[in-house]
Amino acid sequence: MRRKIIKGIFVVVCMLVIFLFSSDTSVESTAKSEGVILEVTSIFGLSSKEEQAIIDMFFVPVRKSAHFFIYFILGITLISFFREFSIPLKRILLLSIFLAFLYACSDEVHQLFVAGRSGQASDVLLDTFGAMVGVGVYYLLFKKKMKEELYEQKERIG
């Protein structure tokens, strides 16, 4: 029971982090993305003109990779949480991805109400793909253990 609660808290915390990032205005969000790029490039001692060129080059990839990564983590937390219940493995996989998709949809709707932000279907697809990869990586890493659990479930049922 304790593991279920802890894993459930991880899911909620991940969703809360996503919500908080989505609550940033466009100015705040842009500043955070540029700040990440500048932090990484600061070790190279670039001029301000070179820094701006790097920002222009990497701004969109940094933002999109942030979408992918946070939903990758959400996918992992969801599948880990649902594994604590007696749910067939295929359902766990589909449920984890589907809930991440629903949360991505709600996240983009939320952004429609934030100054300077917009909801984009392409971000929902990217977020869902990130969750799918997270679920897939989790599944591959724990495949043997999950198959054993599936076998045990079948033994109990049948």
C-alpha cells in the first residue's frame, strides 16, 4: 500500500511540474528556455552576438525536447504506478499512454488561458510520443519481471 501511495505522489508531482511550467507566461517561458541555453553555452565564453545565434538555433529544439522529456518521465511514473495494481499488462501500457495523452490535451487547453501562450495539437502529439517512449523504455527494462508477474496473474486466475 505504501508503494502505491509513493508512486501515486510521483505521478501527481510530475503533473504538477507540467502544470506549473504551463502556467508561465510566454515571456517567462521564453526566459527559462533561453536561460537553459545560455547556461550550457556559458562555458564556451561566447560573445553576446554568438550567444544570440546559439539561442536562435537551439530555442525550438530545447523547448520541444522539454515537452518530450517531461512526458517521458510522466509515462514512466504512470506505468510504475499502475503496475502496483492487478491490471493486465497490456491494459497498463495502454492506460499509461492514454492518461498521458489526456493530460497533454488538458495541458494545451490550460495554455489557452495563459498570457501569450497557445495550445498546439503538435505539442499533444510530441507529449504523447514522449510518454510512449517512457512507457516503452520502462517496459523494456523491466520486461522479464513484468512477464513473470503476468505469468503469476494467469496462474492465480486460471
